[in-house]
Amino acid sequence: MCSVLEFLGFTQSYSDASIYIYVKDDVRVILPVFVDDMTFASKSAAAIDRLILELSQHFKLHDLGATTQLLGIKIDRDRSKCSIIISQHQYFLDILERFGMADCKPIFTPMQPNQRLSHVQCPQTPAEVEFMKCVPYLAAVGALMYLATSTHPDIAYTIGCLARFNSNPGIAHWHAVKHLLRYLKGTADYSITYAPDPSSSELFSTYSDADHGGCKDMGCSTGGYLIKIGTGAVSWSSKLQSIVALSTTEAEYITAISAGKEIRWMRNLLYEMGFTAPGPSMLRVDNQSAISVAKHPEHHKNKAVGSELVLAS
């Protein structure tokens, strides 16, 4: 497929190898490929039609028209508001039915407040081990992981916590999974809306945050970041840090570095798609000491040159 697309004038993206970009004169067509599914995006409908016709001479194609479903994600458009809405309502319902929670009582927090899961809660007795053998813990976390990475950043932290116990989950961990399923029951209609944001002049907006020592087992902190284009989130992460931060400042700074790398990647990808940021990209960090460490060279062993990262509280 790659050779055919290159023959037709597409260039494989350096930032994401699954994306191909076609540029001719003032026409640009973006083509993400997933196995045998291809989705065209362009301002020129004529260019899309012509490329589909050319591709049909090399492959057996089925043109499904405007994209309304993609990999289990529902896509709605409101052209009058220049907006796109993505959701997984049916996937929610399927998960709840699959794990026997279709009639559960909804709640509105993905985890119980201040809950700290740990390996101490793993099975301690033969009865607990036997009970957990009949519990579909891995299947439930795996199914929820797809939601957390595709359309629901609101459960990314919870799923990250639950996945730490995949090898030996306990009853408390399973109760946390059921708590999350009840949260899905109450938020099944949640969606992400992508629309212009008149309050922002940035190409995209980035935020990062971290706790300190949130993991009871290792003392590691959890850091997360989120990137928005317009009104909707396009990239997010919530991960346990690989080292033990000695302070809140260090935990926040480590996460800011991860967010900075994602900013660099996002700028590169958007540049390949034809979008140029008017200036440095701002990273919003809510820790004054971490911002001070980033801004003042006396905190660094080696001075950085040509930084494109601007920090703001």
C-alpha cells in the first residue's frame, strides 16, 4: 500500500507513520490508515473523489461516504457551528452489558475520593485467590482502557491505577473497577466536541499536573498532561513516574518535561499537515517552584539553547 500511495503523490508523515499527506498546489489531503481502513480529510471534495478513483485502480475499495463511525467511535458534524463531536455511547452500553452492570446505579466520580490502591490489597488468603479467579478483571480493564485512550480522558487516571494490579488483582481492586463501571453508567452521554475556541489564539493549548508520592507501594508520583485544539482534547496521558520524586517541585517538573516532548511532537505533526504555530507553545503548570526551575538557568547544570517551551501558571 505504501508504494501505491507514494506513486499517487502521498508522503508518509515523519511524526506518525500511519498518516499520509498529499500536497499539490493549494490542495492538501490527509490520509490516516489503520490496517485496511482509510479516512480522507481535505477542504477539497473534488481532490478526495479523484484520489479515491485513482486508488480504486490499484485496490478493491468500498467508499462508505462521509465518516460517521470509525473504530467504534461515533462521529457527528454540525457544519453550521464548524464542530465535530465524537462519542462511544454504544460501546459504553456494550461494556456495561458484558460485565453485568447494565442495571447498576450511576455515580459521578470515577474513583472514590482519596482512595489509594496498593499491592497490600492483593489476595492474601486462599479464599480470596479462588474468588478472584472467577472475576474478569483483566477483560474489564482492557475494555475500559480503549475508552481512556480514545474519547474519555476523564478516566485515564483511574485506568492507570487499576492497570498496575493486572497481574494479581484483589477484591478491593475489583470493587474499584465496578465503581468505574457505575461512573460510566452515569456519563454514557459524555462526548468530546471539537469547535473553534474564540478565547484562545494558540494553535493548541497544553496543561500538565502531578501529585507527589501518590503510589503507596513505591512512593512514585503520577503525572499527567492534556492538549486541546479548539474546545476539544486531542492528546492526554496519566502515568506513574519511573523514579521517586523528592519533592512536589520535582514531580511537577518531570511531568512538564513529558508534556514538553508531546508539545514538540504535536508541533511537528501539525506542521506536516500545513499548520504553523505563530510563536512558542505555552505549557500551563500550576506549580510556581517548578516554573522557577524551568525559567532560571542557575538551576541547570547545562544551559539550554533555543528553547521553544514557554511556561505559565
